Amino acid sequence: MPTPVMMFDHALSPLKGWFSPYAIDFSGKLDATVTTDPVYAGRVVHCSGYSSTGIPQFKPGHNGRSVPIFLLNGTDQLDVNNPGGNHWKSIAPAGFLSGLVGIACYELESTEFDTAQTYLHNEYLRAVRSDSAANAGTLTNQIITLYTTSVCAQVSRGKRTNQHGVSTLSFWTHFLPGSEATS
Amino acid sequence: MPNPRMESQMLNEAIFEQLSTPGQEKQAADAINEFTRTTMREDGVYRKVIPPLTITPDDLDRQYDTDKPSKIIDKEPGNPPAVSLPFGTLPVNTYILGPRYRVSFDRIVSPRFVKDVVELQTWSMDIRQVMSDNAIKDMLTEEDSKFFATTNTAMGGSQGATNPTTGVVQWQAISGGVSRNSLEEAKKIMPRTPFHLEAVTAIVNNVTIKDVEKWGRDEMGGDFSQDLVKQGWSEKNFLGLNFIITIKRDLVPDDSMFMYADPKFIGKNFNLEDTTMYIKKEAYMVEFFAYQCSGGAIGHSGGLARADFT
């Protein structure tokens, strides 16, 4: 029997800058080519293009000049998806994700990061770019060459264990595009 | 052949007549200032197929792993069949188990309209009212968009696909154009499933229905054909179905007909927050947007059918 997953196990907590009607957020659907499942709240995605009906398509992580978007909700949440297999088909919700755009200024706290690393104040962070890896879209301070690797944030308060007993990383959103290829 | 010069002259004469008649100045002014509309909008179709039920927070079912609202709905279980037995034999046991499905919710919102109030004063029409009325109709269109997309998915996702729940192709191509024969063939789709349902509601668009207006006397059966030629289509009941004609041709394509059983055989449509208009005025800036929270699911795909007439 799998261990129950709690609503705070995978989450994004905006510490500063949101909730506001003037906050920069962006909505779209996960690109059909993405096999990472689920893409949790707190992970990073970028807009990779638009569907034939004009709906933004999201892919996990970011690189090159792709603007990072920090997900407020994940594909496993009931206001995004309500999968029923052959037993039911949900009319609402319709698969839309939304997130905070990384070129705006927020202080965020996420559960979706490489917990094996040590994080120093002001360190640069990037998000793993992959359409299939289990850690796609998670934050890490590893293998970052400034101005080559695309950066999405800098560490603020750092790593801690929150009131729910879950490991989190706090950071300020800060987008620095890199010269690496955009994929 | 229309004569624009004569029509314009008649309009001008009508306006001058109103201007010169005491008390008619305002009517003339209204006629001059009445704004020109550009787009036809209609009420929602989804709400006519599955009427919405208001649900309160007390009706929601709590989940341990999320605080997002959801509602669990029981579904009729299947029964093993009755059998014949000789004497001295007891029937086999069947432990009672049954299916349920989950309805979850999201928000539909209009754009957030913003304006300096001074600039609003230069409009002769009430632009705020026009935009908010249109925004609410656009929200109903968003509901319809999700409903038809889910209908197509529940039937198997494409024309000719077998519905894995029923084992029947419920989205079929039917040759012969839009004729009495082809419409009756379309009505046969739903009863072919193991659930023996009959279509109660049919939806076509406002282009497709014009092919029905072409039916001659022998195809239509009597004077109704003459009435259609004179007055156009206005029927709500036809072929034993409640007919809904929609202008949303992007959702209900030309030469396609969606059919639905009684809503109790299809699913649920819940309203958690009814359509609400948020308005805020700060100094000389006004902003407003509309929002609603609703949920829906198709719990049983046996009550759906679609015919594409070729």
C-alpha cells in the first residue's frame, strides 16, 4: 500500500510578492510530449510554444532564454486534473496549470529541489530541464556557469524544515538567461 | 435588388420626421447614437443538457490529501445476470461492490477590465455594461468548450473510435447528408450500447439546421415543409428530440449532431460559486471582472452519441 501523500508534501509557498492582483502569473497546459508525471507544485516550467487553439504549452525546467515559471499548482491537484480513466471524464478542471513568472520579483519557498546539496545565501539556482526525468523542473545549485547556464533564482533564507516537517528551499526569483541552447 | 440610395433616403426621412415631431427628439437621438453591434453571442448549451445544481460547502466531500473542493457521486453498479437453476440448488454469492466517480472544481474568470473613469464618460453607450454582459456569455462559452471536449474524449476521442466502456462506436460518420434517413440512423447510435439509452437532446449548429429546412414535403411529411420555407426553423422538438441550435460552430461543427440521454444517465454539473462580478474603484481608476466556481464530470459515457453527416 503506497504511503499517503499530504497536500504540503509538494508545494510552493510565496513568502513575499503574492497574493496580489498585480502579481505576474501565467497559465497554460502541460505539453503532450512531457512524460514526467506528476509535475508537482513548486517545480519550474517554461512556455515552449502555443497549441493550435492558442493555449500556452508548458515543459518542465528551463534553459537558454526560456523564462522560468514557478508552479502554484501541480498536475496531481484536483483543480488541474481529475483523471478517471474509463470510469469518468472530468468536464472541470481542464488541465490548466498556473505559476509565478520568474522575471517578476518574489520570495518563494519550494519543496521541489535537490535536497542532497548545501545551499549558501545568494547562491544561484537553476531548474532541471527534461521532459521525462523524475526530477524535471526541480531546483539545484549544481553545474551552473554564470551567463552560460540559465539562472532562475538566488538563495534567500536557505534550506529549512518547515512546520509540516518537509524540507524546503527559500529563494528570490531572479532570471538570468544563459548562452546555452534553448530546448 | 436592394437600393442603398433609397434605403438611406428612407432612413433619413424617418429621422427627420422624428426630429420634427414634438417629444420625438430623444427617440431620434437614441437612433443616431445606438451603437453598432458586431458579434452574436448566446447562452450556454452545457447548462441546457445538464442543468447546474447549486452545491454548498457542506455538500462537499473532504479528502485527506487535498483541500481542493470535490464531490463523490455514486453510480449504479452492474448486476450479474439472473440464471435458471434446477431444484435443490442455491445461487452463487456476489459481494456488493459498486463504482463511484469524483467531480472536481475550478474557476472560470473573465478578463479584468480596467479604465480611467474620465475616459468612460466619452462613451454614449454604457460600455461597462456591454463588456460585462459579453464577458458573462464568454464564460458560458468556456463552459461549453470544456463540455464538448469532454464529450468527444468520453466517446473515444475521434470519429470511429470504440468507446472502451461500452464497446460501441458512439461517434460515427453517416452518409447521405442531412436527411430524414440519416438523422434516424444517427438516433440508432445510442441504443446500440449495452445500456439501451435513448437520445433526449440533440445539438446542431445554425448552419446544419438549414439543410433540414430544405426537406421537401414528402421527406418532412406534410405542410411543415411549407411552414419551414415561409418562416424558417423555430422548432424545439423534432424527431422526438429536444433540439438545441447553437451558433458555436467551432464546438459543434457543420454537419455534426451531438446527442445526449437524460442528464441522470450522463453526469453532474455543480455550481459552488455562482457568477459574481467583482468591481473596484480606486481614485479615478475602475476595474471589474466576473468569476464563478463550478465543477462537472461525465460519469457514464453510454448516454452520449455523435453523428458526422457526410
